[in-house]
Amino acid sequence: MKTMSIGELRKTSLGKYWEGKRPQPILVEKHGKPVCVVMSYKQYKKIKFWYETKQALQEPEAGKGKTFDNVEDLIKDLNNE
């Protein structure tokens, strides 16, 4: 993962980091400490999907009051959001 400071981020065109077929996330630091990660929307959606799936399976009440008989039904519900 590429790392850059907020100052570097301000001066840089992010486009050059997204030229390849598989753009890598960029860790942004402020005073040497991580503050955020810049990633493609596709990467974000994938992470969000798996996080929500894990939450709904571990905590049924996190599934917005819904219950699911199997993983396939849960995945269909998450994809419809």
C-alpha cells in the first residue's frame, strides 16, 4: 500500500496512482499517523459488503430487524440496498 502525507496528497494528482488495472489503496498520514485510506469505489463496496455480511450473521439485530434462514438470502438482501 502506498503511503503519503496530507501535504503530498494536496500536491498530487491521484490519477497517476489509478493508471493500472488494479489500483492500490493509498494510506494518508498526518504528522506520521494514519488518518484515512483512499481507495477505488469498487474496493470500498467490496469491503462494505463483507463487513455488513459479517455483522448481520453475528448480530441478527444489526440486520435492520430482519432475520435470514441462510446466507444466500442475506446476500440477496445486502445486494438490494
